[in-house]
Amino acid sequence: MKRYKLKKNFKGIKKGTQFYLIAESEFIGIKEFVLRSEDLSVRLAISDSELRKNFYLLYEKHK
């Protein structure tokens, strides 16, 4: 499970909010990621560029 933290305010969500990566998909070279906030109240579907620009990886659990 990957956990990300918001670098700056984004779509009305405050900087520092933590998110879990729920799903990632790729269709014809376009990646999309689905993130849920730590309290599960917010769901975001964002592109690869939005993820790289607005979030940084906090934690990645390896299997």
C-alpha cells in the first residue's frame, strides 16, 4: 500500500492531507490514479502528472 501527502492546496483540499493509493490504471498510455484520504472522506481520480506535481510518496509497503 502506498501513502502520499499533499504538497500544496489542491482542489479545495489542504496541504499536508494524507492519501492512500487505492487503484492505478493505464489505458493507451494514459495513467490514472485513485486516491482516498486517510479518513476515507475524500476520493480523487487524478492523472500521472497531477500526482507527481501535487503529491509526494510517504510510505510504500512491499509484499
